[in-house]
Amino acid sequence: MVDWLKGKSFGGSNEIDQLTKTINEQSDDQRKIISQFNKAMNEFATERSLETCLDALNLSMQLANIRGKLAESYEYYARLLEREITRLSRTKPPHHHPSLIHRFAEAILFRQRI
């Protein structure tokens, strides 16, 4: 598990739900930073000052950081879902857990886009 995820107290039966919440929070943070970054780039394009350049650079670094965390979260999410599907397939037929299979497929598709 990634170091920054270790402090999030995942574990137990709702580990996937907790990780989903973390991913949603990171996605919200990403959207906010993208909005701030677009504004900063527009200001830099207009003013061409060192201050506006540094503001845009800072936001781009924050964006890269949150995207890295999001990618790591989705990789961990995919592993958790795969482990859960394996566990469930040993106890129940596949048609008993379609929502879990759907969530796993979404995680795999997202991972391919990154």
C-alpha cells in the first residue's frame, strides 16, 4: 500500500467504500485545482510576470501530485476489488455479486485511461 494511503485507516468489511470515498474526495480536489490552474494560466498569459508564472507552476505541481495519488488509489482499488471478487467467487456463483463486478470493471477502465 502507498505510504499516504496507510494513514487512512482502511480495513474491515467497508474498506472498498472507504477507498471510494477517498477517490471521490481526490477527484473533487482535482477539479478545484484544475479550475484554479486555468485561471492562473489565463492570468499568466495576460500579465507575463514572474509571480503569475510561479502561481501557475505551483498549481501545476499540485495537480500532478493529486493525479498521482488518484492513480495510486485506483490501482489499490482495483487490487481490492480483484481480491474481493476472488473471495466471493469461491463462496458464491458470479451472478450473486454483479455490483462488485461492475465496480471492478470501472476501476480497470479508469486505470487504462491513466
